[in-house]
Amino acid sequence: MARCLDPKCKQCRREGAKLFLKGERCSSPKCAIIKRNFPPGVHGSKGRKKRTTEYGQQLREKQKAKRIYGILERQFANYFKKAIAQKGDTGEILQQMLETRLDNIIYRAGFGKSRQQARQMVDHYLFLVNGKKVNIPSFQVKPKSEISVNPTKEKTKIISQLSGTLEKIQVPGWLSLNAQTKTIKVVNLPKSDELEKTFNPRLIVEFYSK
């Protein structure tokens, strides 16, 4: 499966914002945005030039969204095509599709410290969706679906270590987490006020609509 191999901290510095690609490190003083808050490259230390063109702003928002969810260009463009084909706010629908990816839900529920770790957990058949094995990180989880730990993987180290941590996790309102049984339920599609404002979907829609 194709994936971006650029250093995680370099991606955050390029966007000038924390994208939380490295889990706990992003919340520590070691975070690259705290230590070196300027773009990567030879001339990065001279400061961040302010982008004034509409195209530049739209491009940066698209790149930011791609990096947050770990998606490459072709797949991201396909998400937009599916979103624009549906009735409603295209930007909101696009963000809903990204949020309801299986790897993102695993991350949101606190099973993975980062989306990359959550993706690896899905790859290794650690979860069931409605009782069926799924190892596709981009799998779209529908409302009312239930995600549970694969019984054959209960004793794996990464799952057994979750016992005391899941109870402290605050999941978004559109998810329901049972820390004792380690099950996640998608209550409904995330509404506009439940979506994080980490990027501006309107600018992404404008970028692809040209």
C-alpha cells in the first residue's frame, strides 16, 4: 500500500501546525513545532513567508488534510469526487468520510497513539467490524456499526496494555466507547459542530472545483 515516507516532524513544520503524527511526542517539549517553528529546508530558518494568493491557501489546506489522515493525492481526490456527488455541504461530507475511516476511528477511540499506529493495528487484523475481520484502514464504517477487538488478538501486547488507559479517553460525541469490553460503536455521522477545525474544508472544495 502506498504511503508518505516523509519524516513526520518535517510535515508538521511544513504546515506550521501540530498535525499529531507522532502520538505523545507531539504533546511534549520535544515537538518540532516548539523547538523549530519554521519550515524545513535551507532557507526555512529565515522565517515563514506569508502566503497571500488564494491558490496557495487552498493548496496548504489540502496538503494539511492529506497529512493529518495519511492519505496520498489520488485517494484524497477520490474522496472529493465521492463527496461532491452527494447532496449537502461537500466540505462537511468530505470531512465525515475522512473521520469515519476505520483507522481514524481506532485512533479517536484511543486504541492507537497516532493514526499511523492505528493503521498498523488494522493491518494486523486486530479488529472486527460487526463481527467480521477487516484489515483495510480506509474501510468506511457506517453508523450503528460496532468495532470490537479480534478475540484471537486479545493477548497481544498492544491490546493488553489498553486495559487501564481506555477509561481515561474522551471520545467524540458521535462515538461510544465501552472501555471494559473494548468495543466502539459509531452512533451517527459526525455533525458539523463535532468535527475538529484542524483544516478548512471549504478551501479544499475550492481547490478541486477550479
